[in-house]
Amino acid sequence: MLKQLPSAKKLASLNRRQRKKLRVGEFQELVFKVSIRFRQPMEGPRQDAFVDEFIGLIESRRLAVGGGFGPLEATGIVSAGGRGSATDEDKQAVLNWLLRRPEVADAQTGALVDGWYGWEDDQ
């Protein structure tokens, strides 16, 4: 976990400004993991073109992504582009786009999780 979520008692005692600062309650921010496996090694211009198109999709949905691309696989975390949360619709749109790509052998998205407090390495 990145941080420890405040206890229910502590959360109940926080005012709106404090909840916003801590990104809890109505200010919780959800993210999801994405994993991509390529059919063939992706390097050089082919990889650059794929990354550019993937980032185009992400930005068109007002999202942000961070992670790493290797020649055979890529993983990352997708979040809202600013404050806010990624949605199930965002998750499905990203997955559908990836699965339609001829260079992608398999793609998976993880569950929506709290980007500040609910993230475990095994998700």
C-alpha cells in the first residue's frame, strides 16, 4: 500500500478540506492496472507508433498512464488526467482498443482501486 487509510473514526472527524487534501471520501481517486502482451517483439519505430497511438487514446479520454514498455510486454497504471477517477467505461474502452490491435496478443485490465490507499502489488 502507498499509505494507510485513515480509520473510520478519523475519517468521520475530517472536514471537507481535510478529506480533499487526503483524497478520501468523496475525493477518492480510482485507478486501474493495464497489462499488454505483444505477438512479436515491438521495438524502434513500430513501438514508438504504438505508444503514440495508445497515448492518443488515453488523452482523448482525459486519462493519464504511467508504466513501462518492453519489446514483448507492457504494464502500466491508468488514472484520471487530473483530480478524479478512472471509470469502468474508461477501463472497458482501453481494453477494447487494445484487443482490436493486431500487434496485441493479450491485454488485461485490473480492478478499479484507490490510487492513494488501496493498491497492492498483487493486483
